[in-house]
Amino acid sequence: MTTTVTGAKAPTGPEPSAPASARRRRRRSSGGLARYIVIRAVLILPTIFILVSLVFFLMRSTGDPITAALGGRLTPDQLAVRIHAAGYDRPLLVQYFEYLGQIFTGNFGTTLSDNQPVTEILTHYGSATLELAFYSLIVAFIVGIPLGMVAAYFRDRGRDAALRVFAILCYATPVFFAGLLLKLIFSIWLDVLPVAGRASTGSELQMELLPHKTGIYLIDAFQTGSMAVVGDVLQHAVLPAVALGLLTAGVFLRLVRTNVIGTLSTDYVDAARSRGVGEFRLVRKHAYRPALIPIITVIGLQIALLLGGAVLTETTFEWKGLGFELAHYLQARDFVAVQGMVALLAVIVAVTNFVVDIIAALIDPRVRY
């Protein structure tokens, strides 16, 4: 006699093994990441195209570059000859497409005020601006992230309120005013840090003798083998980096505070708290890392803020980078030089945002979907 077991479900096939399921999840995850990277890479070119186009038409809305730069120094006939020779009397769209063609071939033109190739200016002074932005970002991390955690730990208390006011002051204070104040305190009153420049004359002379200069003074200082030169370069970088870095530190402080407080109210943190884990350990171990993900996602925007603030910072501290030169060419109304510099800054911002987006996707898989 056969016995029939009622309610039992007949097997329909072998259950997928755990390793096979894990492999499928990994393939889906890697496919999502690859698709995300491709989409972000494709969006770089339209972003740069729009920024470069806006700069071109905004500059030309005030007239041709020859008249803007040399209008008070040449006669009308001389101006007409120069304008025709440069091709600025042609239709605007013809000039625009020719300019785009030059940009894509790496030719940014020649400055009108001192007849220098814009590409040489970009390569010579661009490293100084990137070096200052790097120093400033380090200052922003050192100041903003720890203070944001402290504010979250003492939330809704006196220290939290003081740190929030500090963050607002950092963000709201004009960078040139912060620079002048730092120079007054540390260079004039205390006389402990240099007042301007990227390095002293003696250090610059030693770096000029190097066979393979990078233009990044800290790297070149290490190449000299002299710790005195390295120390001199770092001393000159302190005040500009702090003046510009505090601008971003205020953003990081408030962002870290908000996200740490939000993480502290999640279920898994409540479970850890119920097991007797102390509040400081909760902030340091459980809420710290999730709070860093938004920081990474906004770094790209902060790079744009740092590059914009570099114009005023470099002018205040005579830090000879793109910002310093941009202010010089703006005063000379040299639109060719200004267009080239702004186009390079647009490329830097777009590429930085792309890299930051990829890092954020690697850290947090939710970004990819």
C-alpha cells in the first residue's frame, strides 16, 4: 500500500546554491556600476560644452576682444586692421565654431595684452591653483569633520550652538577678508608666518635649478633634498590654505553634524544603545562612516567653490596661480586669456565631479540605482 502525503509540495528543481546566488548579485552590482560610470562619462562632454559656450557668448556680448583690450590705445583705423586680422569682424557663429575647434585641439589662443600662448599660462599657473585647492581641502577635512562630530555629540547644547555659529561664520565670511585678517594676526602682529607668495626668493632659486620641475612647489621642494626649502614652502601655504579651507570647512561641519544626528536615530544604533554602548562610541563607531558618504558626494561642488575662491585668495596672498592671473587679465580686459582660463576651470570641475561620483558609487551601492 502506498501512502500519499497531503499538503507536501513536489520539488520543481534544484534550489540555487548560495555561491551561485552570490555570483548573480555580484554580476548585477558590477553591471549597475558599469552602466553608472558610462552614463556619468557621457555627461562630461555636454557639461563642458555648455560651460564653454556660456563663457564665449557672455564675453562677446560686450563687444570684440580687440576693442575691449586695446580700445583706448589704438586709433580706429588700427583697431579695424587688428579686428580684421584676428577675424573678429566675421559672423559670431563662425567665430564660435572656430573657437570650439581650437578648444578641442588644445589651442586656447594667444593673449591680447602680452601676446603669450594661453596654453603656456594654463600649464605654468594651473599647478599652483591645484596645489592651493589641495591644501585647502585638507584644512576643510581636518577642521570640518571632527568639529561636525563634536557638534553632533553635544547636539542641542552650548558647544553645538557655538560650533554651528562658527560654521556659519566660516561660510559667510568673504575669503579675502579672512585672508587679510589672518595676515594681520599671524604675519604682522605675531610675525610667525610669511605675508605673501608661494616661497621665499632663495627657495624659488633652488627649485628653478631642478632639471625636472613639476610646478607644484611641495614636490619640487622635496626634489631639492633640503628640508629648509620644504619647511619654507609649507609655511607660505598655511595662511592661504586656512583662509580658503575654512570656507569649505563650514559646509563639512554642518553636513557631518546633520548626518551623524540622523544616523544616531536609526534602528541599529538604537539596538547598540540598548546593549549599553556609550554615546561617544556610537558616534565614533556607528554614525561616523555613514555620515562621510554625503561629504564625498559634495566634494565635487566644493572643488568648484574652492577654485572660485582661489581668485580672491591668490590675489590677497600674491599666490601666483590661475586666480591671480585671471584677476590680472580681467583688469586688462583680455577676453582671450579669460576664456581659456575659465574653460580649463570648467574641465577641472567636470572631471572632478565625475571622479567623485564614481567614488561615491563604489562606497554606497545605492548611488548606482
